[in-house]
Amino acid sequence: MAATTNPTAGSTVASAGTSDVDSIQYRNYRAINDGSFAQMTTTSGDWGYASLTASGNTQVKTGAGQLHTVICGTATGNISLYDGTSANGNTIQATYGLVVGSTTFDVSFKTGLFVVLSGAGVAMVTFR
């Protein structure tokens, strides 16, 4: 079984007509609604995270990337999310009260991911 490469998606799959998959590598691409693929704004396809356990300002990531979720363990306080290196950056999410559970954002940022946590809340931010 020979592997073929799809240059648009950057993936390698087994020949048509087989059920085996050699190696699918979509890490640096995202699917578009029309069925095509576009390169992501970040070169890293791996998810990262930052645990936030105290009030304060945290530079979670510098440079372009994607914010996936905010997961809250203790809902005491507020959180604000910015595309930038400070709270003066573009607002991704204005201040909102923490709620236990997860909130999915799935948005791209250009400059960096900066988080302001106030109160005694405990949260985790996932990104790439």
C-alpha cells in the first residue's frame, strides 16, 4: 500500500480503497466550511495550558495563536481575556464572572494571550 500526499491539507494517507491510514498530520491546518484547508496562524499544533490560581495578570502566550477554552474549577471572581501583552490589548472577552465548567472560545489572536484574573477563582486556559 503506497502512501499519497494531499498538498492542500498537508496530510499523508494510505492509497484509496484501503482502510489503513498511514499518517494523518492536520496539526498545522484547519478545516474551512467549504471543505478546503487553511494554514493556522501558529506553527505549533500542540495544545498548551496555563493554570491560574490567584488574582493577577498573566501573559499566557506571546505571539499568534488560538484560544480554545477557559476551564473554571472555583467560581469566585472574574476573568478578562486580551489579544496583546497587557490589558491594553484588543479585548477577546470583556470581564465576566467565573462559572464552574468550561467555556469554549476557539478564536485566533495575533499579538499574544493576556489574562486578568480577579478574586479567588481557579481557572485553566487552553491554547495553541
